[in-house]
Amino acid sequence: MLEHSSSDSFARVRESAFWLRAMEQALKQYGVSLGDSCRLAPWISLPVGQPQFVDQELCSHGWSEALRVSEDPHFALRMHRVFVPTPFTTLALAAAASENIEAALALLTRFFSIFSIQLKLVCLPDENGVALTLLPIGNPHQQHIEAVIGYLARYFNRLDLDDQGLVRSLQLVRGEEDPDGQRRLFARNNVEFGDRYALVLDRRLMHKPLATSSPFILPKLVEILEAMQAVIPSQDLSEQVKRRIHLLLGSGDISAERVAAPLNISPRHLRRKLSQEGTSYEQLADDVRREAAIRMISDGQLSLTSIAYELGFLDPSSFTRAFRRWTNMSPTAYRRELGRTNKGD
């Protein structure tokens, strides 16, 4: 269950319980189970229902047990070969429906918490291209990080339909045992060892149109991802509020009352806690609208009038005034400038 009452509950690192069930599915290949652990057994047989989350410590305990019973130091790196969790399948499908690799990366980073709350995916410039780097939140188990990098490598290798070398290198932290085994698991990729887990993608392919792109399916998948992300526990209240506002956009009512209700706190308490974090409900709502407006204009799927109403503005002129305040440009000028920039690329 999500925790909402105590002031420090928002700072606790949690993880989706599907990871424990994913470990159990992968362990079937070894003929062993987590079921003998009294702490883990209840979690690997959870009934289908509302999202469940576990403490980071319990998730790490699961990885330690999986490592022990499998007796395989590369257990996590092999997981993507035998079992793909539904949240990652959904996220990967939406990214593949994007216009190009750059757009897919933007979607992956935006919704990455659906796949792992303990890691943040960031895109950093690299001398060889664009590096997708995993940054730990709290103290995740190394096996967890290796599992995630394995799934990402699987995704981008499969997205490279023309085998153009999209993945320039896969960067891992050298294991204490059998580093050559780490290389063999990713024979298709140039494996490098260092102090981070990252995928370096070829910058030249960032704007190549994806053969899997689907402008019709993508918005529907994004709606699903927004709903999934809205119930994920966040490290701070501000982020959780922003997710809820994103979900309510277009409904015509993004009031503090509607956002506070699922968090089991009053609007007054919500505003007080946000003030303690150095922000306000109005500021967060404004930030969400700005981010959504820029994204929708960049997507190019909706008219500016439709975007205005989708964001909850009473009329297009109100949207234009807000957009000028955000960017010092009108929505029309911004879309025109964006089109000119894309043609230049």
C-alpha cells in the first residue's frame, strides 16, 4: 500500500513488488525458488490488484536470496532472456511507437519510475554519443542495477532493426567473479568496464525515424503510462503531486482537492507540506502545464486550440498568455521555430 500519513513517508525509497515476482519467474530456470524465505514468500504470490510496493531493504533482500539460491553471479544480467515484466513491456512499446530514438529516450526518462523507483535514467553527452546512465536512488542492490541495464540493452538491440550499431558500448561495473562471463552475455555489444552502468548510443542515429513509430497508438500508451506513474510512491510530495496533476490534465478540474484526496490528506495539509518543500500547489500546476504544453506542441499531433483545452485553459487566448510567460514566445511562434530547427537537423 502507498504510505501517505507520516511526514517522512515520502522520503522512503520504495520499489514495485513486481521485481520480487520477476526474480521468482527467472529462478524457475534454475529449479529453485524464493518461497522458502518467510519474508519473501507472501510477496511472490500476491494476487492481481492494485499496485504493491516494498521497502528498498526488502527488495535488496530478495536479490541477495536470488543470488544465493541460483548460485549464479550473473543471475540479474540473464533475467531479460527469460522473463520481461509487464511494466517494462508497456514502457518499451510506448518508446518504440515514438517518432525517433531521441523521442523514445525522452519518453523512457519521463516514465522510467514505472520500471524502477530505485534508479534514475539520465541522458548525458558522451564523447562517442549519448550515454544513458543509471543513477542510484538510495542504496539499490547491484543485482537490481544489472537487471535494469540488461533489459535496456535488450530493448535497444532489438530496436536496431537495420543493425546499424545503435548501441556503441555497454558499460558495466566489473564483477568480482568471471568478468568474461559478463562479456559473453552481451556478445553483440562492445562491453566496457568502469564505475557506472550505462548504454552509449550512436548520436548520428538519434533522429532516424523508427520503423515501429505509431502516431495513433502512442497517445493512448502515454495515457496508460501516466495512470501507472500516478500511483507510484515518490521520494518527495512535490513529485507525487505533479504526477497526479498530469493525470488530471484535460479533465477540467486540477484542483488541490482532487489531488489531495488519493493521498489521504486534506488540501490544507497538502499546501502546508508543499510550503515546507519550498513550493506551492499553484507553482506545481503551472510547471506541469508548461511541461505538457511544450511536449504537446513538439509532438505536433494536436492543434494549438486543442492543446489549450487539453491543458484546462478556458480559451486559447489564456493559453497564449501563459505560454508567453513561460517562454517569451507565442505558441504559434514556438511551433514555427521548432519546425525550422527540425528541418535544419
